[in-house]
Amino acid sequence: MAKLKLKSGDQVVVTAGDHKGSEGKVMRVFAEKNKAIVEGVNMVKKHEKPSAASPQGGITEKEAPIHISNLSIVDPKDGKATRVGYRMEDGKKVRFSKKSNQVL
């Protein structure tokens, strides 16, 4: 399993596919499938049967997972996509933006 450079809570932009250009926050990462759920991106309609949680049932909209190769972290300085690097700072491993060299 490869090391993922995304974490929950990261602000990301979609770089490829139907939702290219959309921005959102990573809600959940599925490392074993190399996918992530991004808030407000890749919305799908799900038909739900009535249950205790939703007594009415019906059609609900929810986010579907999107492959992490189509996501890129947003640079905190200029708000555009950037790649992620790692370095040691004060004996701690930190992620940084390759574009602006800022710690993420």
C-alpha cells in the first residue's frame, strides 16, 4: 500500500474528471482503495428504503469516493493546486507545499 499525501481536513481541488476545478475539504480517506470523499464533490443520488433513521425513505444525495490521483492539495498562499513534500523540522516530519514551501 502506497503512502498517501492526503489527510482528512485537507482543502483539495479536483484536477481531472467530471468534477475538474471543484474545491472541497477531505472528509474521509480510504487508503486501501486509494480513494477519498470530498465535501460537495462527486454527488450521487441514492434511493433509500424507509428505516428508523429516515422513516420517509426516498432519494438522498451524498458524496461518492473519488480517486486520489484526481485530487491535489490547495496551496495556502495562492489557493491553487500544489504538490506535497516532506521534510524534518525540529525533529518532526512535516508536510510542505512544493509551490510556496509553506508547511501544511
